[in-house]
Amino acid sequence: MKHAAGWRAPALSAALFLLFLGVWHALTLPTGAQQSVDSEYARLVGAAAAAGQKSAMPGLREVASKIREHLKEPFYDRGPNDKGIGVQLAYSLARVIAGYLLAALVAVPTGFLVGMSPTMYRALDPFIQVLKPISPLAWMPLALFTLKDSSVSAVFVIFICSLWPMLINTAFGVASVRREWLNVARTLEVGPLRTAFRVILPAAAPTIMTGMRISIGIAWLVIVAAEMLVGGTGIGYFVWNEWNNLSLTNILAAILAIGVVGMALDQVLARLTRLVTFPE
Amino acid sequence: MNDPLIRVDGIAKRFPARGGAGTAVFENVHFAIEQGEFVCLIGHSGCGKTTILNILAGLEPASEGYVFVAGREVNGPSLDRAVIFQSHALMPWLTVAGNVAFAVASRWRGWNKAKVRAHCQRYIDLVNLTGSERKRPAELSGGMKQRVGIARALAIEPRMLLMDEPFSALDALTRGMLQEEALRICRETRQTVFMITHDVDEAILLADKIMLMTNGPCAKIAEIVVNTLPCDRNRHDLHRHPHYYRIRNHLIEFLVGRSRAFDEEAAARGYDPRHPPVVKPGLGEAMPEVSGAHAARPQPGAKSLRAVVN
């Protein structure tokens, strides 16, 4: 049974993928029939599509060749509106990593202190509960006004959205360290700093890392929207720019790239979480 | 006369109740433990045994009364008193050697790595865990985990060992083996031990003195039973000794019946919590405490149990 299950899931995945490609291909085939189409629309999407001979949605072959094109030359830079997809992804990644690391620098130590003191935990809880559900993009105007720089504002938005899961998980992880481990440290007359680093930190590390994994996922979700707003560079801006260019092929390629990078980020954090997790 | 190693002076623990004075879990608890003595505290659950141990360890404050270790008052945990926890309390992210080394490095801050490792190895060998140093607690059986707990406690060379039902979570076979090892180690190291248990046979095997605690609330120490079995007793021929059943029956009679209605008995007899009666099953009348009593030899023709108790 176990042996069979080993190849069944990947085979099913492959079959589903082929089915998806098949449906896509069938839906985007040229129909051949003449249709009357609004002239404005015809001008926008091209004569062939407007006439109905060709679907406005790009076909499999077009997207595949576009992706090949991007992969062949991902890092070209021909002015502000024509950069390779790799360059745009690099801009986005740089913003995400900067905002994320800043958030970690603030959230982990703060969460640690909050988790150690039940009074602080209860005192700060209402603030966190109010601030947490605010869409990070709502901070954008405030950031643009105070920071006066669109790129820094995007980093700030990433910072604020990564902050809460890390802060809450760190505080929770620290607060729920088993009493008996703390008692061991107390009977051994271990100082507070050594207790923090040798007992509380390793005990809370899996919970902290889970928060960091949630944060990186949210940060990668938010960066696309943030860059659509601030513009200039980044994968979000790329998607918006290609929408203005009406290149759905490029948008589909970018969507795929966003998904793959997001998965890679999650996997890195999952690997790190496994490193600090201990079996009970 | 020298001061005892541990002197417990009228401790009580009260929990605040809604509206008015709190109920006492136990009160007026007095006892002393001499250097090198193995003392067991036996009683039903809920009478505050673990709380007494935590107060001795300095992990919890007493609501009333004082605890003195070698004449100095306890006001917090100390490396003097090592605790072996019921749930072993090993840190799962450290190896066996790492868990012991954490304690050793806390005891002797200035030691280098090699010295710490050599010291840990001695105690890992002592509890027969040689070869498992690099394993993590999750890879160990319950008995092995508790051995690590014992090694960690002994490795800091405490003046006193506090054990909170250390073997109660183990199966009967493992428990028996660990009890024998505890007996061997304590004899070798002349360790002073205070242990909580509700296993009568464990107490008879290990303890020099067994303190009987009444049921809560307002639990107190009813009696101190001196173990009249020879010092070199072991698990295999323990039950053949004529005193064994005298002690055992006495303990069981207390746990089953007298612990519940001790207050009436105390009133009828003029019980003084400062000096709970000392009983020596098989050695005649209840008598005031005599130092070195636990080295006494059994006597033939001792009075019956009833006579001893009443």
C-alpha cells in the first residue's frame, strides 16, 4: 500500500496538470467563425482576436515561448519600462527581504520581552488585536507622506505586515515554555540571560519559526499589490505595466514566476523550522 | 548536638478562598533531616507533598514557617539542593550529555569544555547510560530518561537530593531496577535524600525514615516511622525479614484508615505537631527520637503492631 502511494500522488499531479493544459489549449483555439465585435475592443486586442478567429486569451504555445524568452534573458535592462523579469523579481525580493528582516529585528526581541511578562502580554494584547487586521496597504498613504519615498514606503508596508505574525508567535512561544524547564534552570541558579538564550529560546524556537514562515508568505503576497501602487520597479509593477500594454502573455508568465518564488521562500523557511524543531 | 542538615519549622501553605481566610493545604509541618539520611514522605494525593518539596527546593514560598539548610534560611532555589522531577524535565533539544553538561556548567562556571565533559561522563557512567551520551531524550525509554534526570541532579554534587515521585511514571520492572540503582548510588555517595512517594514498598526499600502525612485539607505529619530493616537490605530478600510486614502493615493501615480520621486520634492522644511520634515497628513502644536510631538491630519477640500504634 505504502509503496503504491509513493508514485500515485505525483502521477495524479501530472495528470491534473495535463488536463489543465488541455482545457486551456482547447479554450484558446481559434474558432474560425466571423463575429461582429465592438470597434474599440478590436483596436485594443488586435484584429484577429476581435474578428473572433483567435482567442484574446493567449494560447499555450504563446505563453510557453514567452516564458522561454524570459528565461533566456531574465536580467536585461532597457530603460524604466523594459526590464527583464529577473530584474523585477530581484527588486521585489530585495524589498521583501529588507522589510522582513527589519520586522524580525523588532518583532523577535519585543515578542520575547512581551512573552516573559504576563502583565505586558495582557497590556499589549488590545493594541496588537487592533493593528493586526489592518490591511498593510492602508498604511501606504501614511508611509508615502512621512517617508516621502515610494520605494522605502513599499519596504515599510512589508515591515508592518511581517511584524504581527512574528510578534504574536514569539510572545506565545516564550509564554508557553514548559514550567518544568524553567524550574530546572532556577534550581541550577542559571542567570536570566543564560536562561533566555539556553532554555527559553530553544524551547520557543519552533513557534517563533512558524511565525516567521507565516510572515514571509504574507510579505510576498503584499509586495505585488504594494508595487502596483508605488510603481517604478518590481514584479508587481511589471504585472501592472503589462496590463497597460495589454500583454496577457507577459502577465501569465509573471504570475507563474510569483508563484514559484513564493514557494521557494516558503521552502527555505520550512527547512529552517525543521532545523530548530525537536521531537518531544 | 549538631544542627540537622534540613530543619523545617512550622510551614503551611494556604490558598486564598473567596471571602475570608484561605484553606490550608497543610499546616504546622515540622521535621528535620540529618546529613546522610534518606527520608520518604508518604501520603495521599492532594495533601501537599509536592508543595512541601517545592518549598524545600525554594521554587515556591511557604505561606508560613521557615526552612533552614545547615542553619541558613531558604529563600530561593539553590545548587545545594538538586531536584529530580516526576516528569524528568529533560530539555528535548539537548543530548543526554548536553542535559548533564548544562547542569555542570551552571554549577562550575569557570570549567573548560574538557573538564565539564569528563565530569558529566562520570555521572552518565554511574547511572549506566554509557554509550547513550549522544542520544536525544526522545530516543530514550522512560527509565533511561529518569536516569538522565538522576545523573543531572547528582552531577552538581548537591548537599541534598529532592525527588518528587521519581519512579511513579515507570513500569514495574523498570521501577524496580531504578530503585535498586538509586539505593546503590545513595549508599555509595552517602547522599542526603528527601523523596516523595505513594509506593509503600519503595519507601521501605529506600528510606531510613518514613514520614506519614494525613489527608488534606490541613494535612500534617502524623508520625515518623523508622525503618527497622537492616541497612544492607535489597529488593530480593526484603520481604523475608520479620520486620518487613510489620512496617508494611503499619504504613498501609495508616494510608487506608488512619490518614482520613487522624484529627480524632490526635485529640485523643495529645498529638504535638512539633514532635510527631516516632514509631519503630518491631522494636517496642513508640518512643522519643534517639539519634542514630536507624542503625538499630532487629529484636526477637517484639510487641505486636497494635501495641506499637496505640
